[in-house]
Amino acid sequence: MGTPTDISRLGATYLAYVGGSVVLLGLTMSLSAMARVKGMLNFPLLVSLWTNLLNLCLSALAIFAFPWGLVGVALATVMSRFLGCLWLWLRLDLFKSWAWTGNLLSSKLLALTLPAVGERLMMRLGDLLTLTLLTGLGTKVIAANSIGESLTQFNYLPALGMATATLILVAEAYGKQELQAGADVLKRAYVLASPMMLLLSGMIYGLGQDLIGFFTADGAVRAGSRIVLFYSFLGSPITAGVMVLTSFWQAVGKSQLPLYATSFGMWGIRIGLGYLLIAQFQLGLTGLWLATILDNLWRLVYLCYHYTKYETVD
């Protein structure tokens, strides 16, 4: 991807350990979803909290107490994921009534799952390719984007919570044929998620200088990270809408719509337009994040358009 050899070697080492444990991450996400469906809404949060605290402590030991470096940090991540997954598995007690009727592979299950998986795949592959757009701008730009994205992860928390609630409540209403109740849940979720996300992202941006200072003292990196925080704040109402609507469509069994929206938005707008703004107009991080906002705006418009059609039909 254009990074220096020593950095690439370190990245490959970390990926070999952490990437190999991706099955634990996937299993944890599935078990957390099962827990929420069973009404254990707070338990996945508790597991996530303790998993991250354990990861933090073990990583600190690997760096400061033992000379294990990056390998130690990677092993700390793997161990934390394993213990968190095990905790969920034991609490759910899945083998207590481990039986099902009919075929193991359900066509309905696959019809709902595969588009959702495809949507996430398009996002992750797109994220990887957008990173390659920045490699030619130097390691400082990559570092600035990485720091900024690390801080903006907090911005998504209100929308993530509302999206999870939307998925559960709309699916419940849809199963009972209470379509108006599902529509009300969607509207309330967005009205709550958008201002909360805007407020939180505004706070992160306002405290940006101090927060970025924990990561670097380099002036160029700090300036680049501030760009990321600003555009994340600017696009937060749009992002909230996309996340809530995505959950809505998955809840009513139309998970292919977010897949279509994400595929075109990510590959046609974020990557295509991002390349033009970076390579042709020399806008750097600003160009990438402008393309990101336009990508999210396209997805919001597309999902809203289909929602108006859905509301009219129903």
C-alpha cells in the first residue's frame, strides 16, 4: 500500500495475530445479538467494557513490564477477545437446549444474512482502498487520519445504540404486523440519535487539540487529525440517519437496500470522487472526508427514498 518496509513488516506481524482471531470477533458479535434478543441488553455492554479494560491492562504490561512490543499487544487483543467470547458463551448456555427443526441451512436466514454481510464487506474493502489513496501523501497524513478516526469512534455511540434498539423494536413490531409502530420507532430513533451524535462529535471536536495531544506532538499530524474531527462533526446528522435507516431495513427483511446504497456510495462516490479530490485537486484529507460526507448523503437519500415508497405501499 505504499508504506515504508519497516512499517509494513510491523503491520503484517500485528495482522497475523489479530486477524487470525477474527472468528472470535464475529462470534462475539453474534452472541451479543443473541443476548439482546433474549432481553439481556446490558450484558454485552458489560462484556465489552471488561474486555477492553483487560486488553488495555495486558497491552500496557506487554509494552512497559515485558519487552514484548507489538507482538505482546496483539496477543493481549487475542486473549481479551477469547475471554469475552467465552463469557458470553457460558452466560447464554447455548448447549442447554441445542436443537432445531428442519434443515440447518435456512434459505430465509441466508437471504437476510448474505446482503448484510455483503454490505459490511463493501464497507471494509472500501475503507481499505480509501487508505491506499492516502499512502502517497506520506505517513504523517496516514497517522493523522488514524488518530482522527480513533477519536471519532466515540461520535458513533449514540447512533449505534439507537440503531440496535431500532433493529430489535422494529423487528418486533413488524412481526406483529404493527407497521405504524415500527415507523414511529424509526422516527424517534433518528430524532434522538442525530442531536446526541451532533453534541458528542461537537465535544470531541472542541476538545480535539487536547485529545490529539495524547497521541502526537507533531504539528502536521495534529492539523490533519483536526480535519478528520471537523468533517466527522459536520456529517454526524447524516451518519446517524444512515445507521438508523440501515437497521430499519434489516429489521423488515430488506437488507439488500443498504447493500445497494453502500456499494455505489463507497465505490462510486467515496473512492471515485475521493481519488479525484486527492489526486487531481490536491485536497488531501479534506478531499477524502468531503467524499465521505457525500457518500453518506447519497446513502441517506437512497434509503429515505425507498422508505417513502415503503410507507406509501403499507
